[in-house]
Amino acid sequence: AAAILALRGVPGPLAVLIVAAFAAIPGYLLAVLLARLRDLYLGMATIAFTLMIGVIAANGGSLTGGPVGLYSVPYWASTPVMAAIFVVAAVLMARLERRNFGRSLEALRENEDLALSVGTDVVKLRRFIFTLGSVLGAISGAFYVLTFTAIDPETAGFRLVVSALTMVILGGVRSWVGSVVGALVVVWLPVYLGALENWNDAIYGLIVVVIAMYAPDGLVELAKRGFVAAGHALKGKTGLRGFTEPKKS
């Protein structure tokens, strides 16, 4: 959508705003349609929706460019602009995780019945999260096409879903920070693999398996536990050094 608008003369900032606003509609509708699905079934349904978008784009004719896609999209999204948008999104997500709303999200993630028992409007909260996720995804997609100036149906295919899931699993689902850490690993790791480029998928798969087995909460939670353990160890050593047996009266 961002590519279509930009190719028709719509300025980059306006194209991003339009795409973000209209992306809230399918996000909300998906939340309504998939309200009864949970866990694996919810994941399967969202993946199916992604594949449907790819099919629609591949058969969209001149509007979407068909299987070839759209090229020569006007460049707009520079690195400083994307960095500024990231900071704003990070601040908003951090504020959402705090106070009562953040506790409601945590209760919903851990146990839906628990969230209901403490008075959380689970249906309303799920719809909000779906809508917010759609808006953030749309902004990301818009910046992608306005940076690389080209897009094809494969860009929004199954590989994108796998990449997103890999980011979340690596970083952790308990905080937006986990998604950021996972994204950094997935995006920058190929840069350092160099000659092992053909083995990227195998390396990602191995990393995901190891994380799922030994750090199921992700790298962020693993790092937190490491800092806590190190802090306890440091306090223990400090306490032993400063300990003196009290004198008997």
C-alpha cells in the first residue's frame, strides 16, 4: 500500500500515516474473527492471513505489479527518520507496559482465566493488542519499501513470518525489549556470518532450538537472571568479607 501511494505521488510521511491508519481496520477485524482461537491455532490463522496477502499481491495486476512487484518507489525513509520513529514507538510501548495496563497484559499472557478473575476486559484488550500490532507492522512495512524502493509478493510471504517468530523467540515475549534484541540478532547476524551465507537458515534454526531448550523465555530474561545471580553472588562475597563474629558479653 505504501508503494502504491508513493508511486502515485503521495509524499512519504503521508503515505506512512495513511497506511498505519488503515492497517488498524484489518487488525481489529482479525481480532473479532479470531477471538476464540488460542496458542497454536491463533498462530496458524495469522500465518494463513499472511499467505493470503501474498496471493492477493501476486494476482493484483498492475496495481500491485503482480508476481514481479513494484519497483522505482520514491526513496524517503532515511536512517535518522527510522531511528526517530523507533524511539517514539519504544517509548510508547514502554509506557503501555507500566501501571495497571501493563499488569493486565502480563496477566492475559500468563493466564486468561486469571486476567478475567481480576476484572480485566480480555476481549477488549485482545482487540487492542491485535490492532496495535497491525499498526506497528504496517509502519515497519511502509518504511521497508520506502527504504529499499522495491517490493514483491515474496516479501510478505512465509519467510517474513518465520523471521518475525525467530526475533520474538530469540529475544523473549515478556517485553518489547525482547523483540528489539531478537531483531538485532536476526538482522545483523548475516553480516558477520560472511562465507556461511548459504547456511543462514540452518544457523537460525539451530539458534532457535537451543534457545527454546535452554532459555525458553528468551535472551533478555536469560540476561536478567544472569545479572540477578551475579548480584547475589557479589552480595554474598561482600557479606562474608564484612562479617565479624559478635563478641560474647
